[in-house]
Amino acid sequence: MKKLGLLTIGQAPRVDLVPEIKTVLGEDVEIIERGALDGLTLKEVEALYPGQDDEVLVTRMADGAEVKVAEREIFPRLKNQIKKLELEGINTIFLACTGEFPPFDSASLIVRPQKVLHHVVSSVAEGLTLGIIIPDERQAVSAIKRWSTAAKVIVEPGSPYKGIGNVEKAAKLLANSGVDIVVMDCMGYTLRMKDVVLRHVKKPVILARSIAAKVVSELL
């Protein structure tokens, strides 16, 4: 059986993510999950919360609770988990986050969804207006900077970890903004959430987890 390491910036297992990934990868792939926050209590995670000048990452604990962490705190923890996966003989790793990170200095195949997503969207978005849904409003400046290299951008926050109503609110706002394509820029957004966005915007919607999983399937 083929093996895939799935690395989340939060805690494993990701019961909200892995079943949908498996529908793309098939049943002959064993997914070994690891998380940057594995083994930590919520109180311990609070020490990793982003400061005023930090890049904000939004993820979830094993029980589904949303947490916000600083990218600078998560990066070394991700590198440590990658080393552990490599020691287990796993050399294809799916980074389950659309955040931007420095190089991991690893010989493994590491699928980085932000790079995949950006290249796919850039290939079709020229001259269009992109609607970007992100988990937290503090990520808006970074999102605009990142996606403005592809097209005109309108950003709306809507956390996938606080109920589907947050995502629906963002979708309604984008529907009234004249966007041509919507990008759901977080691995936490589900197929059900995509359907909700589609219902409101009535334009193509690109889901990060689906695009990234399809690329992973080509590597296994």
C-alpha cells in the first residue's frame, strides 16, 4: 500500500479533512497524520498565539476548537514533524495548510498547497476579479499582497472552524462584489462549504483541499 504523510499546522487527526482527501486518493493509500501542535494542551498553544506583527495562521485542535498561531512558531515544529515522518520511511508529504513558509530543506516530496493553488488560479485569472475567502481578517493584507500578482482581488474573512454561517456570510458579500472566481484559501474549507459558496456567487469556486489532493494523487 502507498503511504502519504499528512502534516497539519494544528493537531491530528483531521477528521474534517482526511475523509475528503481519501475520496481523491483512493483506498490504496495509507495516510499517516501528524500535527505541529500534537501533544500540546490549549493552554500551551496559547503561548504560540500571534503577536501584533506576526503572520497569522488559523487551525484547529484535535477536538475541533479553532486556534490562531504565529507562523514563526509553527515553522520549526513542522520541520520537526517532517523529520519524524522521514524516519518512518515516508517520502511524500502533504502539507495541509495554504500558508506561505520558507523552504523546509528536505529531500522528501512536499506538496505545498499555496504554491499549487496560486499557479492554478494564476493560469486562469488574468483580467478577472478574484474573490478570496480567508479564515481571519488579520490575514487580509497578506492575502491581497499574494493574490494581487494574479488578478484584481476582493478578500472576505470567514473561518471554516466557527460554523458554516461564517463562510456563507463571506460568500454573500462576494456575490454582491462582482467577482468572477472565488478561491477558498484554507485547507479547512470543506466540500459542503464550497457548495454553499457556489449557491450564492454562482461563479466558479476553487477549493484548496481538492486542488492540492489532485496533485498529490499524481505523485503516488
